[in-house]
Amino acid sequence: GAQHRVETAQRAVLFVDVADSTRIYELLGDTRALALINRLLGQLEKTAGRHGGTVVKTLGDGMVCAFPAPDSALQAAVDMQTAVAAPPAQSLGRLAIKIGFTYGPVVLSGGDVFGDTVNVCARLVALANPGQVLTTQQTVDAMAPALRERCRQIFPIRVRGRHEEIIACDVPWRSDPDTTERNLSRASLTRERET
């Protein structure tokens, strides 16, 4: 049937993952945690839609979106992080999200996306810190120059089955440098306390 049509297309793939979701479930209990995470994902889905993205699938505490171009994926990622960092979301138990996005050829089949671009994206979101947006140099190269300048190379990553090196890039999204400082120090303090 129609759902078995397989085609290859250029897409930007964006993974969002609710950071530390197990802790949220422990704090709030299953029902409230699930409701909270679903509400958050619903909000992020609207943000993706505003930038021309569609949600390919939701995975418990995250989702996979597809965009026609890397520029719109970057703008959606920044808007998603900004929305989660805003005071209303913060009162919901300090939620944070991790985002990874890549751009390249994907295989579209049965409403899902597959292939190298998707695998690299999954790897990026796994490496991202809460509140961070990661992409690859290859994705950055496909962006408009003004957006390209926003991204900083951070480190090479290895992905199974890939020979050429992939350079991960950080996309700073906080416009206020003071906030970044404050959040960084807060993150390192919490980390020290936890270890």
C-alpha cells in the first residue's frame, strides 16, 4: 500500500529530548509527570509547526521533527529552548530539553525518517547537555551565512559505520550573556553536589 512508498529527500531532522525525565517521574509520580511532559511536547510541536516543521514521531519523553531546511530547524530549536527556559515552564519543576539537529538525505517511509542523517542526529541529542542545541558542521555549511556565524565548532564525534569525522557544533541561543554565565555556574554547582 501507500505507506510502503520509500523515497529519499533532503530534510533537516531535529530531535528533542526532555532531560532527566526519570527524575521528573520520581518527583511528580507517573500521571502528573506524563501530563507535564505531554503538555511540554505539545507546546514544542506548535513551535516546530510555526517554523514549517512536522512531528515525525514522539518517543515517550521526546520527539523527532522534520523541516525542509536547516535554517528553520535552527530557528525552531532556539525558540523551543527559549520557551522552556521562560518562567511559566520553569515553575513546572525546572524542565530542561536537549536538542540535536542535522540536515542531509533521509529515507522517508511509512511516515518515519531513516538513514545516516537521522542516526547522527540521535547521537547529537544523546551528547547534548540539558539546555543545549547541537548540530554538525555539515549542517552549518548548508545554512544562510547570518545563521552560520552563530554556531561554534566544539568537538569531533564518532558515529558507528561512518568513516569521515563529524564535527559537532554548539548553537548558543541565549541572547543575554549574563543568563549564560548564571546558568553555567548553576549547572556546575548542581553537578558538584550530585557527584
